[in-house]
Amino acid sequence: MINQIKTKFSDPDFKDLVVTNVVAIIAGILISGIMLLLIKINPIEAFSVATASVMSDKYTFAEILVKATPLIFTGLAFAFTYKANLFNIGAQGQFYIGTIVAVAISLSIGDVVPGFIGIIVVMALTIVAGAIYGGLIGLVKAKKGANEFLISMMSTYVAIAFMNFLLRTSLRETRGEYPQTDVIPESMRLPIIWGGTRLHLGFILAVLTAVTLWLILFKTPFGFRVRAVGNNASAAVQAGINSSKTTIITFAISGAMGALAGFLVVNGIQYMVIQGYYAEVGALGIGIAILANGNPIGVIFAALLFGGIQVIGIEMTMRAKTPTSFTYLMLGCVTLFVIISYYFRRVMKINRDKKKLVDGVSK
Amino acid sequence: MIDTLATALMMSTPLLYGAISEMFTERSGVMNTSIEGAFLMGAFGGFVGAYISGSLLIGFIFAIISGVLLTFIYGIVTVKYKQHQVVTGTALNILALGLATFLFRVIFGIPVIPLKVTPLQTIAIPLLSKIPFVGPIFFDQNLLTYIMYFIVPASFYVLYKTSYGLIIRSTGENPEAVDVAGVDVNRVRITMLLIAGAFCGIAGAFYSLTILGLFTSSIIGGRGWIAFAICFLGNWRPYGVLFGALAFGLAEAIGIRFMVMEGMVIPNEFFIALPYILTIILTITRNSFNIPAKLGVPYNKE
């Protein structure tokens, strides 16, 4: 294992990837930290107070994993299509579809079916709903050549309107006060895996799913087809790959990922649907997938980073009185710098190749 | 009825500003996917400028500066550094959200009562506004809507009848030829993005300074993306864009109208979703697109 890591790091491309990403992340946090001076908050003090509290309190520490759980899924939702050079930016809508299905099924079968079976049923139906909602985008892309970027974006707003409609009518809480659902029965909640925290089984599920998607992408013929379509669609078709089938399945898997994020939020953390909650989970998923360069395993680490930034941001708000928007400032800066680091990585690679060429000639 | 149509025209104004600017950038071969963020920065900058100075004009100037700043960063990263446009846009949209909300807090602290400015008023044009039916719809609007009437023919003229328009169109279709002719491809694209930033800034400020008179972080709520879609559905042509903007403005006006009506058979959310559903249907059903050949492809000088 250690040897494997060593060989990975001796590969200059991988080393550049790690180094430039770390520099970009630090630069992003530094720049946003400097902006704290504008509201006369000492950024170093604020950061250290927040970090100390994350490190000393297991509840807060576990929150990083809790926040990362849905982000791993929305990250995967973007990453999987990204590998096929397709753009599913509708993870937000697929997430809301997932929350609606999860809460509706949990509420209706929660008291009838025993918990364990019930949770499996809810999860399966969420996957189906997400796969259909995402797969339809793939279908029109494959059959009609429609712009998937635009359609997935629009499908989010349709899902939001649909959710708001349900929260105003049939799914509205029995008290009828707020646009939110009732709380799901206790038997339908995912078990907590770390006592005294909110960390639930969903995190394990998220990590396993990411590993599975990685295996599918890099170790199966289907994954090869996905990447072939992504690298060069016309060449893939020439080689006999059914690109429209690949597109549809890729989008269905991607949609299922978005919906699963919703399932985990409903059955794992919130136990209900509240109008407009988690409004940035889709966009952050895109940032995470970019940070990971579309690699499912990388998505886990990137999601942990984003979860960590969110928790640090919350702690800073509580202990150092920074505004809540500061979290998004950090996330936006980090993502932007990571994108810029892609450019510098390319320049470094070109320079290295040039050097190799020059060395080769002079020998 | 007349009210709804007048509202429709007003609501389509910012969409048209955004979509026309998107048309110009896409014609030059680069998508402005930071459009939602540019709208938000415009709404923010416009409100700040207007609130502090007390002048709407200064507000709109601030809006232009804020929008241009965002698209400038976008242009550097996508055109100069050649990074992926969808990906960069997403990052900038998150950043714009954080930046606008954070700076709002920096400037105003936590206000006890929501801060407001007096919105841009309508100016009834003498005589013309007295024409039955047409008058109250078209000639009792605000200044920016009046300017909108001229933007479409003007952009048609620039795009198809001037030499710079030809350069813009060629940059999107055949950048190599433009390069050979001695024109800097990247400079054309960045110029288009900066102009788009100005237009999107005004469009965003339209929400904070004309429609509402206040600023919230959710003020744009996807309207930037609607403008993005309108450019697409308008087939990258000025009059197509005009038609799209009017259709979406009308859908929005109908949504507002039904929101205040009680006991509706069709739920109000349906009308809110209608523009998005329409976009999906139109995107699927249209086959012949006038899509610029090099849209989204960075130009590499060999």
C-alpha cells in the first residue's frame, strides 16, 4: 500500500496534481480570509478558534462527514457524466426529486413496514425516480441532440416548482403552518454510527458508492465506453460503441446519484423536507467534481474538504461572528483557484515535456 | 389585461438585455456561463451605488462595473487560460453569491429594517401613451424598457451590417481565418464578454432598482439562466431573442397575476415552472440550429 502511494508520487503528473491543488486551496482560503479584515475580524484568530473547536469536539468534527455525505453524491452526479464529456448540472433538481420521493414513501409506509425493509424500499424507489429524471435528459440528448446543459439546468427549476407545489398541498405538514413536511417515523431513520454525533450510515454508503463508481468507470467495459465517448465521441462510434445508449445510462446513473443525496438528507439528517433547503448542494457538487477532476475517489476527498470548509464557516460564525455568507466566499474562491491551477499544471507539464525533449536531443 | 401586458414588457426587459449580450458573446465563440453571477453582481452593485449616493444613475454605473468585473475574471480564466467554460461559470456563480452577500454585510452591517431605494419610475410619453390599448402598454414604461426598443434593431445592425459584426460572427465560426486576417481572436472574445458584463449588470440592477427597490441574495433566482436559454432558443438571432424575451416576460407576468388570484384551478407553481418547461420543449423539438461552429472551443494559435 505504502509502496503504491510512493510510486504514485514518483509520477510527476500526480505530484503536480496534489501540489497545485493544495496551493490553490490555501490561496483560496487566504484570499477570502483577507476579506475578513474589511469587517475588522482578525482572520487568523477566527480560523484558529474555529479549527480548535472542530478538533476538540467530536460532534463538530463528525459534522464534517455529515455535511460531506450529500456532497459526495451530488459531486458524483456531475463527475460521472463529466467523464463522458456530458454536463449534468441538474443535480440540484435530482436532489429535490430524491427528497420528495424519500419523504413521501417514508411517511406512507413508515408505520406499516418494518424499518429495515422500509429503508431499503425508500432507497430503491429514490434511485428509480432519480434515474428516470436524469435518464430522460440523457434520452433527449441521445435521440434529439438536445443541449443537455440547458435541459438539466431547466429541469432543476421545474423540480423546485413541483416541490413547492407539493409542500403547499398534499405533502404539507399536518399543522399546516409552514411549507414543510411532517417528520418521518423513527423506524425509517438511518442508524447513527458514531454515538453522540449526527453521523449516520449514509456516509459509509457514500464512500462505497464512490468506490463502486470508480470501479465501474475504470475496471468495466461499460466504464471504458463512457470514457471513450468522453474522449472522442465520433471515434467511439466508429469503434462500434453505441453512444446513445451510453449517454442514456450515464445520465440515469448520474440522476440516481443526485436523488440519493436527497434520500440521505431526508432519512439521515433532517427527517423531513423544508422548502428551499440545501439550495447550493448541486452547485457545490459541481465544484467538488471539478476539484477531483471527475475522479469518483477524488470526489470523496473534495467533498470532505467542502464539508470541512462549511463546518469551519459555521464555527466561525458562532465563535468569531463572521457572516454566514463567508462560507460561500471561501468555497467560491477555492473552486476558482483550483480551476486556474489546471492552467498552471498544463504549463508545467508542457515545460517538463519540452525539457525531456531537449535532454533527449542533447544526449 | 393591459396591466398584464405592460408588466410582461417590463419583466422581459432584463431578460432581453441579458440574452442579447449572451448572443454577442456566443456569436464570438464563447459562452458566458457566469451570466447568473453577473446578474447578481449587477443587482448588488446597483443597489449599493444607488443607496449610498441616492442617485439611480450612479447605481446603474456601479452595476455595470460590478458585472464587468465578474465577466473580466471569467474572460481571463476561459479565454486566456482556456479553462472549461461551464466549470468556470459555476465557480464564479458560487463566488458571486458569496461575494455579493458578504460585501452587503460589510457595507451595511445587519440592518434592523430592510434597506430600500425608490425604484426607477415609469415615464409616460406625452400623446403616445394616450393611444388606446397600445399606449399604456408600450409608452408608459421606464427608461430602460424604452431603451430596449432600440437595442434589438441596433444589435441587428451591428451584427450584420458593420465590419466589426462580421469579425464577431467569423470569430465564432472560423477563428483561424480571423487570425490570419490580423485580428486578435481572444481580444474580440474578451471584448464581447466585457460588454456582456455591462449589459448583465444593468439587467441585474433592473431587479434591485426598478422592480423591487431592494437587494436580497435570492433576487435573481435563475433569471440569468433564463436569459442564457433565450439566446439559445432565439437561435442566436436578434429578433429570435426578442421573441424569446417577450414570451418569457409574458409567462412571468401571468405568474404574478395568478399569484394574487384566489381559488385557481391551475396551481400558481405551474405558471412559475412554465418558462422552464417551455425551454425544455423548445430545445427538444427544434432541429435546425444556427449554433456558432466554435461555441465553447478555446482558440489555440498554432
